[in-house]
Amino acid sequence: GTAPEREEVLATPIRRHRRRAPGDKVGVHVEGFDDMMIRMARCCTPVPGDEIMGFVTRGRGVSVHRADCANAVSLRGAQAERLIDVEWDNASSGTFSALIEVKALDRSRLLNDISAALSDHDVNILRCDTVTGGDRISTMRFEFELGDPGHLETILSKLRTIDSVFDAYRVVPGSRT
């Protein structure tokens, strides 16, 4: 058979950590560094509640990873001197990036229904990947930004109620070995 078609849209969110205006916080606090660029690592897309660790990057500030991310574990071993303490800033009102996967039986308007459900929850979709196999099973990955990571489970529950969707879950790519 022919290879499944892939659709891909890419965007890289960058957040700055500033101490200026209240409500303008990234959501991660790095002890001793007030004016530093902080990036959520794309390999594992940490959200508040996840255990996290930071690495001083060459010229780019601090990269924040989930503690169980395979990349972070190897960095911790090879370049421990770049390790830096980071913690979630509880007063944060920043946005966070999450990656989810939805599995469904393919049908018309499926992508539309899922996108509508996501926008109902005020999330900003950064990227969408859909692949439909010969078995008519559609696997969709969405990367999106949301203001409150506590809403993630609510969003997943809502997606599971959509007609022909049989699973929806968070993907943490960096934790796979």
C-alpha cells in the first residue's frame, strides 16, 4: 500500500522570564536568575505538576525538561555542571505546551469536531499531525498551549466523548526509551 499522508504545521513557543509586570510570568522560577530566557523543552513539554529540571544552554538561557525525560537523564550524566534548580512558579499565569494523541475511526468532519472541542477550551493549537492507516484508524497528534495545565484531563475526557474517538491521552515523548 501507499504511505499514509502526513500533514504538519510547526511552531516553537519561546517564553521569557521577566520580573516586570505581575501576570507576566513564565511559570518557572530559576533561583538567582531574573532576566533569563527560559524554554520548555520540546522533547518532553513539561507542564506544572511535572517534576522538572533545568539545564543552562549555550547562549539560550535555560532549557526546562521533565525529570524523567530521556534527554534530561543523559544530560544529567554527561554534563552535570549545566544542571540548574528550577521550580514551578505557583503565582504563574503563563501558558504551557502539551502534546496529546487522539485515536479514532476515520469519518468526515472528524478533525473539525476535535478542533472545535479544543477551541471550546480556549487552547491555542500550535501543531497538528494526522495519519490515517489502511485500517481506517486515524491517529492525530495535537500540540497546543493552555493557560491551566489542570484543564488537560478535562480536555482529554471531552475528546473521548466525540463520536468515533476511542482514545485520547497525553504524550510525553522524552520519557520513552
